[in-house]
Amino acid sequence: MCVRAPNVPSRGIIRHYCKTTPRKIRVAEALSGTELVGTRVKVQGWVRSVRSQKENLFLHVNDGSTVQPLQVVAGPELNGAPLTFGCAVDVTGSLVKSPSRKQPVELRADHVRVVGQCSPLQFPFKIKERHGLEYIRQFPHLRCRTNVFSALLRIRSEATAAIQSYFRGNGFVQIHTPVITSNDCEGAGELFGVAPPGHVAEEGEERDGHFFSVPAFLTVSGQLHLEVMSGAFPGVYTFGPTFRAENSQSRRHLAEFYMVEAELSFTRSLEDLTTVMEDMFKSATEHVLARCAEDVDLFHKHIAVGHGRNVDAMLTKRFNVISYTEAIDVLNRSSQTFTFKTDWGCDLQTEHEKYLVKHCGDMPLFVTDYPYDLKPFYARDNQDHPQHTAAAVDLLVPGVGELCGGTLREERLDVLRARLAHGGLEDTYGWYLDLRRFGSVPHGGFGMGFERYLQCILGVDNIKDVIPFPRFPHSCLL
Ligand code: 4AD
Ligand code: MG
């Protein structure tokens, strides 16, 4: 007999389920306990191992829902079926209590269908082999089939949700800032132009033939758009792809990366920003550790052995704070020889950032009040002497270096106008000056590189291993 399944949204299609229709479940659901023992189920996934023993064939099937595979036990009639490592299968049977202590249940199959075959000789990943991240990186179209990369993708997905939940839980409104923009927020000359073929406008040129009539770029930061919104909301954030034409092959730079940015209104203190950065980091990490424990363990046991202890320490201790001026003193007093200069006024390089983090107990470290001349036009002038600094803060973390960068924004119309005029930007940023004319409030914000965050909590050395499809100079695969 067939019955209409209750509570199934029909969307115009009437679905009929036979009473004997097996319940389609995910491997994670099957392995979550023994409540489903005795239920007829259907599982769809990819074979991670095949072993024949006595009368039976044992398969491990993974469907991406958890790092653990489900053990499937099938009868001898399947011997000879093209069941190989990597093939896709559709398995129907009954869940039974497993005699092994390794898993609570196993699936006694009465039907196994090979949905997609996989040639073990040609498939680049080999059964029972633990391939290194560098090796699997060569196969961006296939690496999601490995345990380690599927774990990374689950962690990435949970971390995204955790960050969203942190901001929403704290009263921030999410703003979808544009990917295509006509501003160069950071002014660092790292823009990718956007134009249909044959329509490329030169810098500063405006012409009707151009698609947007003005030069347009892929965004390097949503900050200025968030600043617009901070004129109407106390807290806003954005989380999306960001693009930088940085000619760097380093282990912490990408041409396309995801950035989380927040903007807080009615603040005059860098401490308000550092509090949000630290809280967001800790809250998202706790969420990820709770929701993806096995996935994170895989990294802490096989990729960055023992890194779990470092993460625990980051979660329990307060982050350190020093000023840029103190940081320069520390560097100048150190016995280490650095490749780059450590004079007051020079930007901190990766080697300096790593030294400072180690010097301060290998814990996340806020460095505040950078030289004014190192910061973009929007940074608030501290108007101090003899050193001239801006109200800026970077968060440096072990193994990665700079994770977040933020500033209080210059809210004083006259100071901002003078700075824009100095850079010849007054006309370009007329609208930005307007923000300071109409109901302006002191505000500030920061951006956190999402891939660097994942590197930091997982202990992954190369940023290309924490993003599904890395883009960097001379590489845009797929
Ligand atoms: O320090 P940045 O350049 O700050 C801004 O863009 C500000 N407008 C953000 C704001 O205040 N709303 O970038 C922020 C973070 C860096 O600290 C770093 O973690 C990451 O973005 N980042 C990169 N990550 C990967 N590849 C790159 N090429 C990156 N450039 C910056
Ligand atoms: Mg920065």
C-alpha cells in the first residue's frame, strides 16, 4: 500500500511513499546512536574501503556528513560487482547493532547499486593512504573526496555559521556589500579592474563607452559601504569574497579570499574593537570545536600534531596588547637579526609579527597605534607627538601573523577633508565627506581574513589548503 508522507512539502508534486520505502538517512544520523536499529534505511555515498571476508563483503561508505564512514555488510552475491575505492553507491538495508566497538551500528545491505564507477588505477587517491595536503592540492576537482578536505569543508561551513551567529546574537545587521565597486578602500594599488572585453577604462577616465561609465573594480574591502550603513545602525557586518591583485606566492596571501568585516557606531575606543575581535574569535572557535570535534581532531592529530593545546590556550587566556611603539622597542632590543628594517615608521613584516607573537607568550597579540603615514586616509589621527600615530589595531596570531586589521575612522570633517585633499582624493570621496556632514558619529571597525582564521585554529601552514578553489598569481584552476 502507498501512503502520502505526512509533513512533506509537496511544491506541486505529490510524493507517494510506500510503507516499506526505506528511510533515506545520512551517515552521521546512522552513527549518532542506536535509536535507528531495526529501521530499513537507504544510504548514498562513496566507498572508502572494500574488504571481503569469509562469506561477506565489508564496505565503508562516506557521504560527507561526518568524517566516520558507515560500515556496510553485504552478502557474497556482490562479489565481482565493480565496488572499488571511490565509486558512488546507493545502499538499502537494515541498521543493526554492530558487534565491533568501533561503531554503534552497521548496515546489513540487501541491495547495493553502483551509481558511478571509479577506476582505482586512474583515481589519484589510493585506498588507505594518507595523502599530504600538498599532494591533494594538485586535484582541486577531486580533493573533496579525501577525508581531510571534506573535514575542512565541514569546518569552513560551521565556522561561517558560527561567525554569522556571533554577529546576529550581538545585534549586528548583515549588509551585502557589493563585489563590484568604484572605490579603492585601501588605496594600496591592488585592484582588479572589471569591464567587459574592449571596455577597459584608464584610471581616472570617465567615458560613456565604458560599461559603468566609471572605472570599476572587484572589492578589496566592504568597509566604506559598511561605513555608509553605520550612519543608520549601531552595528553592521559583512562576510564575503574580497579580491587583491597582490603579486604574492606566500602561504598567507590569496588573490580571492573571504573577509569578515564589522563596523561599530558610537565608539571612540580601540578597546571596543579589540573586544569584538577577541569575542568573535573565541565564540566561533568554541562553536567549531563543539560541532566539528572529529574533523578538527583530524587536523590536530595528523596535520598539526598537538595544535589542539595551542587552541585551548588561545581560548582560555586573554589576548595580549602592546603599542606599535613598544613593539618596535621589543624588536630593536632582540638579539635576532631581521631581514627588514625595524625603525619607527616602518611597517611590521611577517618576520617581525612572528617574533612579537613568540615574545608575548605565543598568544594572540593586539598591536595598536601604528604610524599615521602607514594607514589609509580613513584612519583616525591620534594627533600625538613626537610620534604621529593613527588609532589602528592589528591582531597577530601564532603561526599566521596578521589575522585582523582595524581602525577608528576619522569622523572629524575638517581633519578628513584635509587628509583627502593631501592625497588628491577630495572629489572622489565627496559622498564619504557627506557621511561626516549629516548625523556623523564616531565609529570604527575591522576586517578578519577568514582563511587565515582557519589556518590559525587548524594549524594549516598554507592558505591554499583552507579554501575550496584557491586563486593566486598564475593559477585560476577550474
Ligand atoms: O588589514 P586589511 O587590509 O584591512 C582592511 O581591508 C580593512 N578595510 C578592514 C576593515 O577595517 N573593515 O585586511 C583585513 C584582513 C587582514 O588582516 C588579513 O587577515 C586578510 O584580511 N587579508 C588577506 N587574506 C588572504 N589573502 C590576502 N591577500 C589578504 N589580504 C588581507
Ligand atoms: Mg592590514
